[in-house]
Amino acid sequence: MNVQERIKQQVNSHKVVLYMKGTPQFPQCGFSANAVNILKACGVTDFFSVNVLEDPEIRQGIKEYAQWPTIPQLYVNGEFIGGSDIMTEMYQKGELQKLLESAKAV
């Protein structure tokens, strides 16, 4: 299975997937920490995370998969939502909470 197939399998096998630097318990950058905190604030306690620092193939592959240059990246029900800045904006407007509720992720 190539890296693109692995990523597709990951995002389609879980309701919420966060590609990040580090882990939810120990984020390795401020943007990843922000993304985790936003998910927790939305009531999402159980999500699949991928530490891109542990797999250089995934780290590069996820950028190509979403055609998005930065990490973290959030996926809900297989759909790319965005990075930390988009998550913050959607959270502040109440849009992210609604999206996560409709996806039955909370």
C-alpha cells in the first residue's frame, strides 16, 4: 500500500482524524496543540491522530493528499476541513461544533 492509499484508509476509517506534530498528550508545536485544544473544547475526546514526525512519508504525503502545505490537518468523515487557523475560525463562529455534532463525533 503506498502512502496515499494509507492516508485515504486512515481518513475514511475514523470519524475524526488529526494529522499533527506530536501526540494529543504531547503536541510538538503550538499549532498542533491549538488543534487538539479546539477538538477538546468541542467535546471530541476520542479522535484518531497521526504523528507526522514519526513517519516522513506521511509527513510529505499528507501535504500532497490535501494539497495543503501545513500541518496540522483535520479530517471529519473523510473530508479535509483545514489546519489550525481554519479550525480556530470555524470554532469561533460555532461552525466546527455543528460539523462535529452532525458527524456524530461528540
